[in-house]
Amino acid sequence: MNRRSIALAIALVAFLLTFALGHAVGREPDPGAMYFVETTWVNHATLIAELLTWLCYPYVLAPICVALIVVAIRTPEWRGPIAFSIFALLLAWLGADLAQRFFARPRRLDWIVKHETSFSYPSSHATIVTAFYLLWSMLIARSALPGRATVAVLLALAGFGIMWSRLALGAHYLTDIAGGVLLGVALVGTLSALWPTNVFEGRAGASLE
């Protein structure tokens, strides 16, 4: 199988799992034992959770994208990965919004700090984390940039921290997070299959080694 076929297969499986999980949870809270665990995470390290959750809001992501565009203008070898990541981010944003409207799962009632009124499943934060922050973790890890392993790990930790923050703030259920990850994988897989080049191969940044 070529890369497009593999990417499409991954995307299809991830889409099916996203909709299967969404159908399974319906519009109800998570099952008792799972919900008990979720409630124990609420209201811990609230300031850190709030700072992490901001990383998926437009006033943080927009400047990051502007900075990436500047890098793309100055560094041709990064143009493909940067364009791919920005498209993936926009798809994640739109895809999560449409999926939330489709499943229409109500938010948790034990929220703190901010009452978010959009629907709950899947988590848009988890979708964006997967399609942007974890995507960049992979792109950096496969690049030739100095210190790439450290940067890739820090990006991955930031991504997992963002997903934890949604639970710590009582904004989502665990199944919302899982659904967001699945949707993010599905969208990145679809975009990868349609993209003219394979952004996951090559050694961008080799000139800096």
C-alpha cells in the first residue's frame, strides 16, 4: 500500500471510531466509575489548567500561525509542513465544531472558571491538540533541527497537558477527549492522503545541523 492508501485507511477507521464512540455516549454523562474519576480531577492546579487551555484559543493560535508563515516565507524547506499544519488546524477547528453540533452532547455541570456553552462531544481542544500540537511534535521529531528530540517531547507534553486541563476545569468528559483525538487523527489522515507531498518524510532543517 502507498502512503495515500495508508492515510485514507487510518482516516476511515478513526472516523468510524469517532462516530461509534459518539453514538455510544449519546447525550448522557460518562458511566458512573469513569465519571467518579473525572470529578476527582476537577479544581486541581486550576491556574495551570487555565493557562494550558488558553493554548487552543484563537488569541494564542493566531500569533503562532503568523510566526509560522514568517518562517515559511524565509525558509522554503519548511513551507510544505507549515502549510499542512495550518490547514490541519483549520480543519480541526471546523470539524470539531460540526461534530459537536451533530452529536449535541450537553456539557458537564461541575465546570469551574468558565462555563462553555458549546456542545461537549468531541472536545475541540483535543482535536486541535492532535491535529496541530502533536502533529508538530511528529514533524519536529522527524526533522533535522538541533535539539529536535527535546522540542518534540515538550510539544507532546504541552498537548497532553492541554487535554488534562479540559478535565481539570470540568469542561469535558474523558470520552469527549478520546473522541477529539480520534477526530484529529481522522482529519490529519484525510489531509495527508490529499496533500501533494509527504510532509512526514524528508529532513527539514538539515541546513541548521
